[in-house]
Amino acid sequence: MTPIGDSMRVPGYGLTSSHPRVNFVFDNQPLQGIEGESLSAALLANEIRLIGRSFKFHRPRGIVSIGSEEPNALVTIERPTGSEPNNRATMVRVYAGLTVKSQNHWPSLENDVGALIGYFGPLLPAGFYYKTFMSPSRAWHFYERVIRRMAGLGKVPEQPDSDFSTKIHVHCDLLVAGGGAAGLASALAAGRAGARVILADENPWFGLGLLDENHTIDGIQAYEWAKQTINELASLPNVTVAPNTTVIGRYEDGFVTMIETLRDAPNLTGDRTPRFRFWKVRSKSTIMATGALERPLIFPNNDRPGVMLATAVSGYLNRYGVLAGKQIIIFTNNSIGHRTASAISNTQAEVVSIIDSRPESLGPWERANLTKGIPIRWQSKVFNTRGRKNISGTLVGSIEGQRREWLDCDLLAISGGFSPTISLYAHTGGKAVWNEGRGTFLPGLSENNFTAVGLCNEDQTLYDSLVNGYKAGQLAASNQNYRPDRTWSPTVIGDDLLATFDPITPLIQDSQSNKAFVDFQNDVTAADMSLAVREGYRSIEHVKRYTTLGMGTDQGKLGNVNGIELIANARGEAVQQVGTTRFRPPIVPTSMSAIAGVLDEHLTHPMRRTAAHQLHEEAGAVWVNAGAWLRPQFYRCSGESDVDAVNREVTMVRNNVGLGDVATLGKFEIWGPDSMAFLEKVYMNNFSSLPIGKGRYGVMLREDGMVYDDGVTSRLGEHHFLMNTSTGNTNSVFEWMTQLLETRWNSLRVAIVPVTDQWFAAALVGPNARKVLNRVVEGLDVSNSDFPFMGVRSGKVAGIPARIFRISFSGEISYEINVPADYGKTLWLSLMEAGKPEQLTPNGVESMGVLRIEKGHFVVGREADGRTNPYDVGLGRMVSTKKWFIGKEALRLPIMSDVSRRQLVGIVPIKTGERLPYSAHLVSASQPTNLAGSQGWITSLTYSPTLGHDIALALLENGRSRIGEELVASAP
């Protein structure tokens, strides 16, 4: 008996054949696969052809391709922590316990009620929604709900993404996008010359295209040469080899983004291995070796499960040892179909016939197939297919439509030529040029420090790809003053394909057919293209949006060029006149969690530490990144949970005394006769009345009137000030102030010096703070009468010259003690020793956050999120009406003080002990499930040990006039 999952496997084929067998589940059906192979390969091996449903008509859909261009086989991965929709089965790797579900159907994949829409297909042409729902106008809201309910393929998960992702910044001399023959040659040339090279490919293996070749390179089988080359590159210290990494975008000045998949299986061990890594690369040169994608052919019912690209059929055989069918027909307008037929003929599968639209063209593959006795029908085409959930037959005949007959099959492999993958070239404005001879778009004008090699350019043979790729790598290296070795002239032996392609449009039996599909995912047909042209749409961008051509998850990778040819044919114009749609990054669907991933800061810049870092470490600090700084999040005592530690610190500050490291706050010394005039311009509130020896809280605004930063500025002398800023905005505030002085106010006599690193600061906070400070202060009276709130004094603390600021972030008595950074450790130890009678406790940034929420104090980045102005956060009375300042004009706009704006309020649960949800929207209690009626959201949330329940800050529409009102905090 054949083992489960083996009925379509071919012994001796595939890169994963030696990997262990694992169990996985598809639509609640237990299956077996091979670890590391693609999900699509495992499904084909288990003879599962029906994978999903199309977007518009819910037609049955199967696997079409083998790579990231896949439009049909989209699945939802079920994970222990939630679901992840719209994954391409071709890019998902099989692992033990993988659970996936098909999508876009009800009640089941086999029996989808939505398929009934197909019977109304003639009534639902391109743009039907622009014409159908015009009246009565009052019914539009009903139509909208129905349309939105039908929209989309997978379902948006309700749970937050629990996967951990990361991102890094990297610089290199050369980035090579694509790990085929040309990309490998380019990286090899530059790497051998000593250049810093990054080689990236979306697949787990490099050189996969060479598996389909019968060539030898310098006497070595082509794919074996690729393996030896990648081993050499990996051994070079100046070369980074990045498999499973897709270059998704290219921008100006050599900036490139990439997404790397680090693991597929869910992380259940707690080792914090990231799922994705987002690369931000600055490359001095870029080589695009991204190859080309095979195009489908267009004929009625070309979308049935079992209709696949010819390169995908041979790819599944050579990469995974899987046959996509047992009774196979090939339909092609080039030699690729013949190569696929030759590969399949060496297995247990039957090649029923090759349908070739060209006149007889006897290249090496064509001759080989004739020798094997495979029937070839020249100047013929496919007129239709049959089959319900999988293809069962194909109607074939001559181009003129004569001698038609049905041939039985369970797989139709199609090849309509190739479309070079030129997205990276076009991302920065490069204009594609139509090549009539090759029937495709190629890169146009060359760019500095950017080269296209291989199939994505004009290299049609393996020899040309290797030689031109190597030359491009050498040139990139020499441009960076490296000395590459001599030119490589490889010995390549094997059969190259005939570079003859028939145009696509004559192969369409009926240009009005509403079942000849151009875009498989969105059910865009050849008839839709003709209709758009007849209705007057000229711009390809308008046609795209009217018909939804290329607007799915695949972004038209397979269908766009065919669609453009159809438009040109309908308009009687050259393809170049029609042009292409705009190429936009990212090239493939990319997880938002990956883009927003945590920065691998140790890979990009040194981590900043305060002078007391070692003492925090010894005290049990748990660290957290705060911009470029490493700060204590909290201090864990033996046996304490994280929450217990934070609650203990908060309680100590409220009832006794705590000590916090606040050295990371931005500090700027400001001198000069015009210092006060400068402060008056950058702060929205009045500073002219600030006396020497006092500080004042100030708020900076952007030009648009939104809160930019806040902090206390103290007057140390007549023309001498010390400005404090938030930790995260320290650098940007300095750059902003410097720019103002250099460009707008260059007549002001002001000097600004950043001194954050020159001072260490410790905050002594709590009811007993004064008592502890009195034990170490020298020559100063710190009583409330002599040292009032917002006062500034200079003296000695523990024998160290110090500046002491009476500033409170928590609402408790607080003294911020600043000493030269070299004395920071001594100050900390002295204060901890002086506070022993009160059991002085160090407190981290987490407890500081709890204290500030209890106080109701906003922070930049949370409540001040770039969309809030001073009126929103309750600082309207601080806004000066007697002076000009940055942002004043914007604040005069009526919308800035409109009561309907979201305003800062405090939120508490009605029932004590009830937990508030994170990031919840605030909705009316009368409509708790109406998220469309969101009136605001929670910005900061914590448990308050002082009050014994959750508390939060929120931005709520007209919030200050709604104190006491009950709302619903709603979150997924």
C-alpha cells in the first residue's frame, strides 16, 4: 500500500526527499508531508487540487505556480495564538503540526454557496458596481454593508499578532537581488574582489532554476555548480548570503528594503526567535538578477484546478519530487513546454500531447520529445477545458478552429512566454520598454550603480547570464576601488531553448469570452478588457482600477502583461503606447509586524548606558530599550513576579521614598543675550517672567500646532538656561533648534550645547524624599519655604558639586539631583546609603509610567501622538496670547479648539477588579459593538496599586464635558 502523501511522489527527485515525514492538517483533514517542502507541494503529493475560491465568482481554484507569484492558493494558517490569512501555499514551509484552512467560501470549500454568483456572470461585468447601485440613494448604506461583507479573501484575525519580528540596518558595496545563475555569478565576482556583498533570494535554496537545466558549467552539473558557488560565497567574510529573503522595495540613493523569513513554525519554546527580519539596506550598487515569470495562456475556462504553469510542473518535480498530474497535456507557444514534457516523460506520468501554437520549430527539446514518441500538434491551441473540481479534459484543435477533439487529462501545463521581473528597476521611476521580439517588457534606460542581468534583462542563454552577471559584479567592485580578478569565460554545455514566442492575442478564441481569465484571483476576463476599452478607458491605470486587473495579493505578476496586450489589441495600438501600470513596493505581501519589528540595535549602533548602569545590574534591574538608551524597567527581588515588582516600587514612592535614574532626559545648556527671545519663540507659553533660580514647564509645537515635545527649562543666570527634553526626542529637538538658529533666526546671539552625557541625574521621589536629601546635602536648606516647587539650587550632595531641581513627574515631593557624569555612581551609592532608614527603593521606568498615569500627565508618543494640540491635552490656558511662537497660526484655526476634538481624560472601570483592554476604542454604551462609531481610544493603561484597580488615559471626543459618563471600551 502506498503511504499517505506518496501517491504522486517520484523516487530520486527533490531536494527535500531525505527530510523527515511530518503530519499536517488541511481543512481538518490529516495529511503527511515532508518537512521543509512547500505546502503546495505537499498538497499536490496528497492529490489535493482544489485549494480555494476566486474573489468575485467563487470559482474553484487550484495551484498555478511555484513561487511568490501564486494568485490562487491562498490559505489561512491556524496558530496556537491566532490565525494568519492570505498566505501563499507556495511560500509556506511544511512543519510538524502545521494547520491550514482554505478561505473565501461558505459553508465549505467543496460546496460553496457563493459559487451561485457565477450564474449571474453576464450581469456582473467589469465595473458593474459603478452602474448598479445608483438608486435609490437612500439604499446605498445597505448596499455598502453587503459589498463590504463580500469583500476580501481571508478573514482578519481578531487576536493580536503574537509573533516577534525584528529589523536591522545594513550597509554594503553591492546588493544582488536574486540567487539564480546570473545573481550567483555577480556575487561571486564582487565577493572574490573583496567587496562587501549581500546576496538575497526568496527561496531556501539558491540556483533553483538550474535544476531544470541539462547544462554543465565548467564540467559540473549546473545545480551542483550553484551549490559549490554558494558554499564559496558563504565562506567569504565579506559576503552575506541571505536565503528566504525577498528584496521588496528599492528607493533613491541606494536604499533597499528586504523581508527575511526566519522561521515558519510557531515559537512554542519561549526562545524569542523572530518570525521575520526586516532589512533596511544602504547599498552603493545594486544588481537585479530577479529572473522572469512564466505567463499563462488565455482561453475559455483556463482557470480550472489542474491548469498550471509549465515551469511550475517541472519545478515541483525537480525541487520536491512531486508530480502535479499523471495524465498531462502541454499547451505552449515556446520551447519551455517541450522542456517540461521531456522532464515528465522520464517519470510514471503520461504526456498525452503537446499543443504548440507555433509552426513546426525543431529545437533540441522538441527533437527529444519526438524521439520519445510524444505527440506534438503544431499550429494548434486549446479551445476549452472541462471538469468540476479538477480538470478532466481539454478541447484542442488547429489555430483556424478545425479538427477539434476532446483529450482526457488531469493536468494542463501552459506556457505563454516570460515576463522579466523588473519591479525593482521601476520602483525609482525606471520606464519599461516593450521588446517586440521577445514579447515582453524589459528595463529601459540604464541607471548609475544599478544593473539588470539574466532573464530580467536580455540574457536568454545560460552562458550569457553567467558571463554578463560576472562582468556586472566585477564592474560594481571596481567602481568601489576593489580589484576584481580576470574575466571569467565559463564552459557551458547543454541545450538552450529556442527564443521564439508567438504573440498571446491570436491564441484567444473569442475576445468576448467571459470565462477566458486574465487575472485568476479577481476573475478578470478577456471580455472585461474589451469592455473597458469600448467604454472609453484609455489610461492603463484607469483600466486597472475599472476591471481590478492586478489589484489582488499577487499584484498582477501573472496577468498584467497579458492584459496590456489585450488592451493594445482592442485599441489597435502598439503595446508600448499602452504602457505599464505603476510598480510600487512592496513586491510581495509583507507582514506589518515585520515592518514594525523591534530594532536589532546591537547590530546598528552602540547602546547608551548611564553612569549607574552597573549598580542597576547588581540591584536586579530588568532592562528596556528607551531610544538609544538601556534603562531599568523595574528591579526584581527574589521570588517576585514582574507585576509585583512594579507594584512594590509604586507603593514605596507613594508612601515612602524611591530613587530613579533620569540621566537619559535630554539636557541643553543655552547661553547668549538673545536666549530668552529664542525660548519665547520655541515654547508656546510665556518664559519672559521666569526668574533666576526657577524652572518652568514648557511645551514646543510643530508648525501645524501639534505638540512636539515638552520639558522643564530652568534659568541659571541672566542669559543662561538649562533645557530638559524627553529622552526619545533629544536628538530631533537639538537638530530642530539648530536649524532654526542657522536658517530662520541667524541674527539671534544664542549658543546651544547638548550636555546630556555630561551630567548624571537621579530623582529622589516620595513623602520622605526631603528627609533623605537632608542627610547628604551641604550648605542648602531644602525645606519647602526655602526650596519651593520648580526651584533650582546649586550646592553639594555627598560632597559632589550638584544642581538640584524641585521637579515632580509623579505628583509627590521630588528632587532631581544632577552631578557630573563621572560622579554618578558615587551619588547613587550615597543616596541609597542615606535612605536605608526609610528602606529607600530604586524604581524603574515602568513604575514611573504608573505614577505619571496616576497623576494624569501626558507623554510625547502616547497621548501626544502627533495629532494632538495643547487644547486636546488640557494645556489651553498655557498658550500665550501675548507673543508669537511656532505653531501659533495653526492654533488660530477654528478646528484646533473645536469641542468635537478628542480630549485627554482619565478612564476607570465601573466594576472594581474589572480589567480594561489594551488599545481599546471607546464607544457609546448604547452601541457597544459599533466600532465604526468609535469616539476615541485608550492611550495609556496600567494597574494602579494606589487605587487597587486599572486606570487609563484616553483621548475622547469632547471628553472634558463628559466627566462621569459611562462608555464601553471595545477591543478585538
